[in-house]
Amino acid sequence: MSGLRFPVGRLPDEALLSGLATGDQELAVVFVRRFQHRVFGVAMAVTRDRQLAEDVAQQTFERAWRHAQIYDSRRGSVTTWLTTIAHNLAIDAVRARRTEPVAPEDLDALLGTVTETPERWALADEASARLRAAVSRLPREQARALMMAGIYGMTAQQVADAEQIPLGTAKTRIRAAMGKLRTTLSAPDRGGHVQ
């Protein structure tokens, strides 16, 4: 890259990301140096653990390198894309470290955070998008019971205790949610077809 007319450090973010995608070591170093403090800051704010934040930052740059070619500037800046990756990886790292499931009273907030981010658009496949959409359409009580049982591994009795409902009601909510998901996901996806 020595044929450039201006210093590499002054290249736009998109140019550095393109260089990262092509494997240019000089541009990769400049890219990491430009964003390392911001990425580490996001990871540290979420994890509150220096070692874990360093791991998340490294994973963020590895993921950016692997997926640089699918970055879409129409969806946001490189900074937004990169910090979204860091934020999502940090949340995943914190969740993976938890020895106990999320408190049931916090599930409403989690259910509301199913968002469309550049990272999710880039990495999500059609099946997971359909599943998230199907879960978001469930009645709140059924979605909560399903999340507690399916994602957090709680038994029906634990769901009943957490929700302060009878055991039979917890089982019914879980069973009804699973049935609705099965029906929704087994139906052909008509969203992309012209009729």
C-alpha cells in the first residue's frame, strides 16, 4: 500500500474495512488501532470484567475480519457495525458466564430486545429469523414460559414457582407455546412469494 497518496491512518473507515477483508496487514493494524479503544470500552461497559472485555474485543475484530465483505454502509457506519458486534458478543459472553438463569422479572426486557442490527442481519439465517418472529407473536405469558423452559432450562415447576402460577398452568403455557411455534414454523413461508 506504499503507493497511496496520503497516510494510511487517514483513510476512511470503509477503506480500512475493505483492506481488512483483503488481508492487507498494514490496513488491518490501522483498523484495529482506530477502533480498539471504542470496542474495548463497549465490551468493558457490558462485561465489567477486564479479561472478558479483552477476549470480547479480540473476538469482535476476528468477526469483523471474517465478515468484512458483507458490511453494508446503508445500514450504518463502520463504527456502528463494529460496536454492535462488540455489544452482542459481550452480552453473549456475560450470559455464558452466568451460573444462574436470568431472573424471570427481567425476561420482559429481554423479550423486547429482539432487534434488527447489522450484525444480526449479516449472520442470521432464515430459520432463526422466522423463529424469533414466531416467538415475538406469542402471548407474553406463553413466550415467558417458553423462554424460561427452553432457553434457561427451567423445569415446569421452576417456571410455576417463578411466575407464581399453578404447575398445570405453567405446563399448559409451555405446551401451547411449543404447539404454536411448531404450527408456525412448519407452515411454508409466504412472505417472499408472489401470489
